[in-house]
Amino acid sequence: MRGGSIRHLGRLPPSRAPRPRRRPGLSKGTSLMSLSFRLSHRTRPHTPSGTQRWRTVQVAAVTAALGLATACGGGPESAQKDAPGSQDWATTTPRATGNLDTANWNLILEPTTLDPQQASNYGVNDVLSNMCESLQTLNPDFSISDGLASLKVENRGKRLVYSIDAKAHFWNGQPVTGADAAYSLTRAWHPSAQQAPIYNQYFAAVTAIKATGPREVTVDLQHPDLLFQKMMATFAGSVVEARYSKAHPDFGKPSVPPMCSGPYTLKSWKTGSKLTLERNQDYWRGVTAKTRQVVFSFLQGDSSQTRALTGGAIQGMYQPPTSALSRLGEHGKVYYGKSLLSFYLVPTAKTGPLQDPRIRQALFLALNRTAVARTAFGGAAAASRSMLPADVYGPVKATKSDGTGGSPDEIAQAKRLVKEAGSPTTKIVLAGAPAISDSLTQSLQAIAEAARKIGLNATYKPVTLGQFYDLFSGPQGWRSTGSDAFGSQWNLPVADPQAQFSVWANPKDPTNYSQFTDGTASKLIRQAAAEGDTAKRDELLARADRRLFDRLPWVPVVDVANVLYLDNSVTGPPASFVNWYSPWAQQLGASK
């Protein structure tokens, strides 16, 4: 998802899965479930017409809410003093050695659907990743490997031939065919009027999808598209049975599960209470899951979640309350996982000082980003040094800052930039919703304070939830609050800078909230999108990154860890941010 969400500040509103996302902050007792219905991953209301990319308002708001709420512990004394640096964030947890009858797990959001082509949020993705499989697989180190199918690249990268494993079959015993794959990919490419267009932007280069054999599907492209190949490891490449899906057009509801092929099946879903997955005893890869069933609860609010986690009612949870990490470490193990998540100050399209890149650069230099990571995020983050989280770049050379902001030298540089920009006195309004979380408030207040230190007239403005969600409705969303910028946590679906750069390359993208445009960067990004040679593409993206880092379309604040809590009785799931697309429960089991 290319979108952002506020939960990552602590906890933010939901944004869309395929694009960067974020998690809304719910430290004030706000219901994540209610938030999930209001926003979509992009930061605009989650409706079929308003979510072309999976980073819509819902994900953005949920991410914001989630990230912020969990991080709202107060001051430095509540931060995890022993939290590892991002270079030491984990990919896996110790392997499970024993079987488990039932694992009790909490989701930060109850799923709103179990349709993989519409899955783009914390609750639904965490569940469906164990049920539905894609043509390719996303591994804990963010590499891509064979999933349901192996890939053969033909015609200089313009033809992708996926050969489905001969053993693969759905839960009902029917084989996974090329026709099933063609049907499923086409649903993502051309969503119906009843579907939210979550993944279709990744199919922009596609000219045809067709079954070319009983166990083969072929995708033809206008030009090579290496990002599309990676996206086949997400729900953009998920395969459901065509015959069943056509016979049950409303599949995905609690009473009508999808027909998939993964290691777990849906046993029951009692809305508002719990959802239970049961091990697939006829899994085509062989039964390796050590846990017979996983029971998901939907407890919301830091206090409720913390009581359940520390009391043993819940054995595990991704994105547990940041405010409780120190306490949780006394009852089990807290893992800081490698992630594709980051928190930004996002300028709006309002005319003002933040439209000048020198002012954005000055804020980046003046803000003590390490302090924000330690306090507002409870130590579950690291100061941003580049446009994107380090693990997004892979072989692409990232442009990085030397410092983490707020040092005397950086303050001096920031003041010089402000002077070069004409020392503007126009008020800079930074908007945030206190109901999202104290952490969002703390982060924006820290940014406003840093701005004032270098001579800018900046202020934090508390707004209502409705006004906050309006900010994600597109480039004109700032009007109801008069805001110049807002805070948002963003997460990417795969480790590829192109997934985020394409937003900043297009001023008409609905998640390009400031309508940022730079001809040099856009040209490089378009060239990279169509380049089939990996080395040449990496160089184009590195050049685009240098240009973007010089212009700062958004101001990077912190890279956010994928936090996982496991009590002492369980172990095994990946710690890295692959739980949205990989069957993490298959590795879950008893620690002894």
C-alpha cells in the first residue's frame, strides 16, 4: 500500500494496504473499529470511488491512530531505553519447538472483509495472510520467491509467465488453475463497482492477463515493470477459486468466506467478538503449522489491550501499545522488527512557507528526530536519515543525512536556510487530532517547537477527528482546518522505492497532498518504472532519491519498527513487516 496511516505515530486511522500505510492513535479510548470504517489507506475516506490506491484515508487514519496511541506514554521515562537501533531490528523470532492447540491473538482492527483483493488494513491483512496465497511469496527479509507459482520472464521483461505448482489446490480440493489466477488478477486490475480499487494502480503497465495453460497464467506489459513483479507477492497477486467466487459474489462476509489455498481456513467469525482460524489438514504443501487454531480478538484501547496481554488472556499481538512496551517486556518478549514504515510531516497544498523546499529542509535539520523516536514512539522507532526507511531501498543507494537533527550545527544550518527563504513570518499550522493519540500531539508539538527555534511562526492546532480525516481526502483537504501540514505514518507493501516515489512523481495523485512536483525527479522515476535492467533501474532510483532528498516533498521524522509481542509460551512468527502478506501463523507454536 503506498499510503500512510496515523496509528504508527502511536496509532492512526487505516490507510490502504498496497500503498504506504499508517495506523491511527487511539490512546484516548477511541475505537479503532469505528475509525476503520471512516478512513481508507490513502488518507482519504475509504469508499470505492475515493480509494484508487490502497493507501487511502482508512489506512492512513488507522495507522496514525495506532502508532500514536501506543506511543503516548508521556516523557522519556516511559520510553524503552534498551530498544535496539534500526540496524538491529529483527526479521524472525526463535523457532517453535512444540505444538499448540489454541493461540489467542489480538488484532488492532476487526476485519471489514475477507476478500483478498480488497484487503488493505491491519486486521484483515493479518488474518487473510494465513488463508489466501499469492503467485509469489514475501519473505521475512523482504525478498521475493515462488509462491503458488514460479515465474519466467520473456520478451525482454514485457511478458511474465507464471507456472502454478502442480500440487496446489484450494480448500475444497479443486486444483489452482491458470483460469483461477487470470480471474483473480483481473479482479485486482479491473475492480467491479462493488470493489474498492485497492491494487489497480500497480497494473498500469498491464495490457493483457490470460490463462495460457491449465496451470499457467501470462501477463503482458507495455514495458518491463519490476515493481509489478514484486506486487505479485501481495494480495495484488492473490488467487481465489473463480467458480466459487462467481457463485458467491458477496464472498468475504462473515458467513461467506473466500475459497483460497492457504494453511488456515475460517472456522468462525462472530462479528464484534472474535474470529477463529483452523489449521488446514489437507494443505497442499503438507501440514507444518504447529498451532491447531488461532482465535483473534479485537480489543481496542491501550488499557484493555495491556491488561489482556500482561494477564495472559492474549498470547501475542503485532503493534501492541507502545505505552506498555516496558511492562510487556516483564511478561514476555518484545521484538522490534524490520519494517517498511515511517512517520512524516506531510505538507498540504495550502500556499505558505512549507511550499518552499528550504523551509522543509530547515525543519528536517532543526527537529531532534532521535528525541521524537524515544518519547513519542516509546523507543519503537529510529530517527529518519533518508526519504524512506532503510529496508525499503535494498540495492538502491540511499541519500542519507549525517545527523539526526537538533544539533548546534544543524540548527545553524536551518537558520541560514530560513534566512535564504526570506525569513517568512506567515503562521505555519500543524494539524493533529488529540483523539488519535497523545503521541501524535507530542510529535507535532515537537516539530512546532523546533520550527520556532529557527525563527518560524509555527503552531500545533488540535482538530476534530472529522477534520483530521478530511486532510486525507485529497489536495484540498486542508481547507476545513487551514493547516499547512499534518503528521502521518506511511507503510509500503514491498521493499521498493518506486512504490513511494510514484506518488511524488505525479502531482495529480490523490495522496500527493501538497501536489508536489519536480520535473527532474519525475522524469527519473518514470524512466525507472519502465526499466527492465535491475542495475540501470537501481541507478535511476538512486538519482531520483538524491533529488527528492534535496527537495523533501514530505519531511521524514522517524522510521517505525514493526513491533511484535509474544508471551513466554509461544514463539515462531516473523518479526519483520511481512505479516500482512505472508502466513505468519504457520510458524507460530509453543516455545517448549
